[in-house]
Amino acid sequence: QVQLAESGGGLVQAGDSLRLSCAASGLTFSFYNTAWFRQAPGKGREFVGAISWGRGTVHYGDSVPGRFTISRDNIKNTVDLQVNSLVPEDTALYYCAVPRIEGSAPGRDQNDYYYWGPGTQVTVSS
């Protein structure tokens, strides 16, 4: 059974940094494209970025600023999202997600992803 779990969120001040982590049971991230999404209050789910299976190529959403960095630790089997210089507009529930089939290459649409974590809340105060 596949389970994803995000951690690392919290209440921070503008200008702080956070490192969010996604851990998995039942799958190995190096065999799956892994994405981060976020959903701000009253808004739809936004693609933050994804890291490809294998080589670990990373691409980011068009509206995501350069303050975001996605990385993968193959030993720990985690995928992290580093966010620097947080601003109040970064306040959202952050999710990690993977597709149902390993080795596939989903796009930026949330419907391309099958397994999701419950999310970790990031709240940035001004």
C-alpha cells in the first residue's frame, strides 16, 4: 500500500525559509516522477514543480518564483521542497504527489497524479 506524508510546514515570518519533506512507504521515489503542489485559501491547486524519476531532472511551474528548490534523497527515499525568503502569498497547504505507474512522465495537471499525501500547512505572517 502506497502512502505519502509531508512534513516541515509551520507558522513562519516573512523572509524565513522552510524545508518541506515528502516521505513514502510502498514505493521508491527514484522510480517515480514526484511533484509538489500547493493550494492557497480559496484558490485552486497550483503546480509548484516536479523531479523526474531516474536522473532527477527538475522543472517548476511557470508562476513559481526562483525561491523554490526541489531535490531528492535516494537513500532516505524523500523528496524535499526548499522555500527561501517566504512571503505571505506562499501561505498554502503543500502536497506531494506521484502518478500511479512508475516510470511514467505526468505533466503539470493534478489529474495526472494518483497518490497524494495529506499535505503540510505553511503559513507566512507579514
